[in-house]
Amino acid sequence: MKICVLSDLHGNLIDNIEPCEVVLICGDIVPLRMQRNFPQCEKWLSTEFSNWINSLPCENVFMVAGNHDLIFENQPKDWISTTLYKPTQYKLIYLENNYVDYISIESSKSYRIYGTPLCHKFGNWAFMYEDDIIYRLLTTSMPKDCDIILSHDAPYGTSDICYESTWNTLDEHIGSRPLKEIILKKQPRYLFHGHLHTSNHNEEILGNTKIYNTSILNERYEISFKPLYLNI
């Protein structure tokens, strides 16, 4: 199955996605200019963003929110359905500490896909919690037999050094410690993340899990990286 993975759009709805079966998005969807204007965000999501989802050359899109997607926090299922599912005719599937089993049209193989927006706490943003809370939430919600994890945050020590960051030293690991512990226990095949725009975009390994940063932006919020394509 061919997949395309990207993250940290911040409103950049790129139009050069290659044909694939599944597109995966690891959060920070909405434009920065409207991230705290919820009526404006809701309109953008149900129109411009949904139209973009419908135009993608794939069967389904799986997505998690990010810390800048404040509008997603604490929303009921009815809001997700009205804002995202109905406008995309259920092509888009939103994951928030839950999973789905996707059956490939190409191979008929089943893929278990889990998604979480949780980030370790460092500011007043969405889905940020203390480590003990993140550990508990991930422990109870993430199954052991996942093929794919969509996470906004990176696991600590892997793909988590920001090479262009201005708010931490350039050799500092700044990923999520509880996420690292859970990945080592659950051992999914793949973990895709964003959040740290300019950390290593090449494959890294944590235990038995392949880790990829899939942000398309640099720290200046300029498009600098291409989406990731894999056959899995």
C-alpha cells in the first residue's frame, strides 16, 4: 500500500500530492492567522480544507490535530461529523487517542492506524499535558498491535532535535518521554510525527519502530520539505 504522510500544514494546502491509497496528516492543520478565531477556523475547515481533502488523489485521509489546532480540543463527535466528515463524504477520518482498522483496496490487508494529538507541556497550547497524564492516556488507548501511529509530538531521543530552533539549544532532545516509553512497550511498525519542523526527516529507529518527521515547513513556517511517500 502506498501512503503519503505530511504534517504542520498551518494552512498550506499543497497541490502536488502524488496518487496513493492513503494520506496521513500529523497535525497543525489550521492557518496561524486564525488559530484562535474559532468561527473562522470552523468555516475554513468545512469549506477550503474539506475541498482540498476531496481533491486529494487517494481513497482515505487519516488525521490528528496538533497543538496549534486549538479548535479541535474538547469538541463533541457531532462537531467532527458536521465540520469534517459530511463535507468530505467521510473520506477524512479524524483520530484522537483512538484507532481504526483500514483494509487496503490494493492488497485486502488490514492496517491498524492509531492517532494522538498529545504533546508534552511547554506552553498554553492545545492537547498539552503533564507527562504522567500523557502516559496514562496513551497506555489505555493505544493497542499493542498497531501498524501505524500518527502522533503530533516526537518520542524523546528520536527525531527530536530541532536544527533551526530559536527556543532551545541545537543539540537538545525535546521529544515526549512518555511517548517514547509507550512506543518501546507497544512496538508499532511505524510512527509518523510533526511538531518539530526541522528535526531529522530521515528514518530513525526506536526499538522495532521506524520513526519519521513529516513536517513540510521550516521554523520560519516556509514550505521546505516534501511529503513522505512509502510503500508499506
